[in-house]
Amino acid sequence: MKVQDFLKAIGDALPKLAVFQKAFVLIKVAPGHEKDVVDELMKIKEVQEAHVVPGEWDVLAVVNSQKEIVVPSDQKVYNLVMDKIVKIKNVQDTNTMVSQFSKSK
């Protein structure tokens, strides 16, 4: 097998081998703007779910960040929160929890 063929085969297989890091972002929002923030969150490709929730925090966002060799997934989650989520209008504060082990049905 030629080197180019080998690299192409690996490149084609990588998306199938992708592993994602799930994180939960609690968000405090200016009163009355919860739905606006949810709408903006859903425009971010890494955000899988966004929920308005009662209590100390106003919105819960579930994000998936692809693990990579070069950039650790925790760093990618941090970058996502700092570069995108906190910049959404009416977001006042965030608290991020990165999952270390998960199961779901």
C-alpha cells in the first residue's frame, strides 16, 4: 500500500472513530431573556440541547465537543464557553461541568 493510500484510509476512518466530550453549561440570564438565549445557543453547532430551568440558574445547555489529539476536549469546551456562550447578549454568568463518565439510553 502506498503512503498516500494509507493516509487517505486513515483520514476516511477518523470521523467514524470520533469521541465526544459531553459538558453541561448552567447559564444565568437577564430576566425575561431566557428564550432569546436558548434560541442563540441552538445556533452553535456544539450545543445539542438547551433548556429553560427554574432555580438559581436559568438555562441548561448540553454541549458535545469532539476530542482531538492536539487540543484536549476540556480546552475545547472552555473555548466554546468563553468564545461563544458568554458573548451571547443577556448571558450574565456560566458554570460548566464536564462529564468524566456517562451512560444514557
